[in-house]
Amino acid sequence: MDTRDDIDTQRVELGARGYDILIGEDLLAAAGTYIRPLVAQPRVAVVTDTNVAQRWLPALEKALGQANIVHDTIVLPAGEHTKDLAHLEDLTNRLLDARIERATALIALGGGVVGDITGFAAAILLRGLDFVHIPTTLLAQVDSSVGGKTGINTRHGKNLIGAFHQPRLVLADVGTLETLDQRHFLAGYAETVKYGLLGDPQFFAWLETKGADLCAGDRQARRHAVRASCAAKAAIVADDERESGRRQLLNLGHTFGHALEAQTGFSDALLHGEAVAIGMVLAFDLSVRLGLCPPGDARRARRHLAERGLPVSLTGLAGPDWTADGLFSHMLHDKKARGGRPTLVLARGIGQAFTTSEVEAESVRTVLDDALKG
Ligand code: GLY
């Protein structure tokens, strides 16, 4: 799509619903140029949150103005609690108050929460609007903005109301990662490592070499990592958009991670990416216990995550009320559980993940028990 040689374009091949992910620097400042040819009318509604609005909204508004695109802006409260029915109702009503039409595209400017709720609003408003993602966190750039999963949380669990609704465009401006605090950056880094661990040993080896620079701010390294992650995700989504097979591999670390998030009440005590980091370590531990994976590969995965500063054990997290049974029952509440067994992503080695629902509960409980003992 773009001819600037400092921009990488990754196509998500989904036929008529296919779209480009543009990855590079200063994309926000030129956002109007990229958006204008894709929207049916020169009018959009921008949805963002209080934190992102302060830092990045002015640049987007200026860019839209320069491309003669008029816009409304809706600023949501920052935080995971915004991804609920009450905020969805408020958001959709405010968009209808602004008299959006079917040809009005929504623009999600922010991280996973803004992207998920805005994408879902776009899926259901007026029976479907176009939308564009401008992800401003590493997690959103490497994962949640790609692939069309949209939705909100309910009291029964995360993302239980939602729809597959693909964006028209993703603009991943790596410059916006500059203002991300280190903890949230690292949480996104865990999802980046996931692509290496699940299917790309060369990328994992590259992260082992370059991960320190990347986390310290090296923009070339960041761009390469976002590009490699988006390429991996785009290939998987093109193959299995609705997660009936291969896309499940993207859940490496997520079933264990979900149990840890549920146990911590989906609070800031454990960010999603931190839970995924520990979850990936537990998935490798279980793979070793089942005789599927060389212990050295599990040690490598753990060492890399720990060296970068991610949590890899339950030390300092587990309270006295945490039990293997309690965590296992959270795993069964994961929406991917089948017939009383969790669906797990395990690994035969680094870059060799596979899914299974065949693992005996006892093996999973033993791994959880060992993790709780430290
Ligand atoms: N975050 C996992 C997926 O998009 O399938």
C-alpha cells in the first residue's frame, strides 16, 4: 500500500475483508493520508482513552484535518474496567448522538481495551461500520489489533461478548511505544516472545540476542519485532480466521495465564502479558513432564523471559488461599475448555507448539502444585 521505504506493509489475506498492517515511524502524523482512501465518507469518529488522548490525540486530529477528514472524538476512561456492557452502551449511544451513519468509520486510538470495545461497537452499530486500529501499546501492535477479535468482558469472564470483525487498516506507529511504561511494554513483550516459542525458533533466537536492546528502546529492533509478530499472526489468521484450528496456537500460555488472572481478580496485580509469561513457562514445564519437550528448551524459554524482567513463577504472587485445585478449576472455566478438560497449547520444543485436550487433569494439577511450592 505505501511506498515509503521506512514503512513495512503486512497484508492480512482475507479476500474481500483483507487489509494492510502498516508498521513504521511517524505513521500517526500521516494517518489521514492512509485512512482517506479507505473510508466511504470524509468523516470518522475517533475513540480513545484518557491516557492516550493526552499524548497522541492531538497528532491524530491534526493528521485527519490535513486530509480534510472531519471527526468526532469520544474519550473513554482508561483501564480494563471500561471493557464492559455499561461502557459499550454509553459508547454506542454517544456515537448515535453524534449521528454517525453507515459510511462513518470508527478509529480506535489506544491499546487493547480501546481496540476491543471500539471494534465491537463497529461490529454492531448500524449492523456494521468500518474501523481502523491505531494501536499505541506493544501488546496491541503485536496481537490484539490484528485478526478481528473484538469484544467486552462480563461478570462471567473476559471477552465473552464479542464478534469477529476485521479492521480496514492497522497503523502500528512504533514511535508511540516511547511513552509506554516499562511494565506495560514488557507485558506486550511476552506476547512477542510467544510467536517465537509457538512457531519460529529463529525469531526466538533473534529475541535472545536483541531483546535487551529492544526493551531498552532500540527502534529498529522494535520495528523488526512488531513486523515479525504481525507477519506470524497475519499468516495464522489468514489460515484460520475463526479459531477452529491453527489460530488456537496463539493461546500458548493463555489457559494457565487465564487461571492466574482469574485468581488475581483480573486486577493490576497481574497484567495479561505477565500472566501469559508465567503461563508459557508452565506450558513448557507440563510439556517436559509429559516427556514431549527437551528440558533444555523449557529452561531457555524461562531464562529469556526472566532476563527481560517478566515474571516466570508464582513467587510473590500466590497468596495462602491459592491451591492447585482452585487454579485448575479456573482453567476449566476458560472458554476453550472441552468436556471437563482444558484445551492446552503445549510444545515439543521451541517453535513447535501444538494444541491438545487430552492431557489428564492430574498432570496439570501436579505442575500447578509444583509451581505453588516454588
Ligand atoms: N489473541 C489471540 C488471537 O487473536 O487469536
